[in-house]
Amino acid sequence: MDLSELKRQNLRDTLGITEAIFPRILTFVDFANVNHWFDDEAYDLAGASLQEGHSVEINIVNLKRFLDCFSTDVRFYYGHDPANAGSMAFTRAAKHVFGSHRVFTKRIQQIRHDTHGGRFDNQYASGALGRQRRLRVDSEVQF
């Protein structure tokens, strides 16, 4: 057993993931959600206070390495904005890390939210009327 296999097995043991219980694990990463996991963090991974304007960021290379320790297959989902060069560069980077056939994107669309005075309970809307960037999805499951 080489060092990488030993690390993989140690992580699986620590998480309680055994082949007998979980013979096949498929992982679906919705990076729009992952990207905001640490928005409200005040401390870095070492426990030091973050400076004003700084945040913890997710490294997609390390995320992929972590997921590969226990996943049979990893698929990466993210909305892209063709008008934003940074968005397109991130999509190219994700395809490089996860594989071009394992990255799935949909174009982010600008949609108008108008409640006409009624109650509008939508996590994506910042007010009763406004334009928001939102990924249009065919179906959505949230846990």
C-alpha cells in the first residue's frame, strides 16, 4: 500500500465509510452552494481571526482529491456567465480538475422578480422587485 492509498484508507476509516456498507458512492457537487459555505466565517482553518474583507475559499483541486478518497464518481455543477471572463475561466479550470465530461453548466440568466404586492418567499430574491443572477434549473432538491 502506497502513501496515497494509506491516506485514502485512513480518511474512509475516520468517516466510517466501508465498502461493505457503501460499495459505490456518487458525489454531485453544486458549487454555487459550496462556494458560500464559509461566507460568514470569522476564523481561518488554523483558528486565527480573518482580517476584514478576507474569507476562507474552497480549493477545487483539494476538494476533488478529498472526494476521490471515497467517491466512485464525482460530478461538478456550476452556472456560467458568458459575459464574465472570470466565470468562463473558472469553468475551464473546473473541467481541468474534474474532467471535461464531469463538469455540467447552465447559463446564468437575469430574471425579474415582481410580487405585485403579494408575498414572495424566494431565497434568491433580495427584495420585492429587482434583477437577480440566478441559475435556471429544471428541478431542484435541497437538504
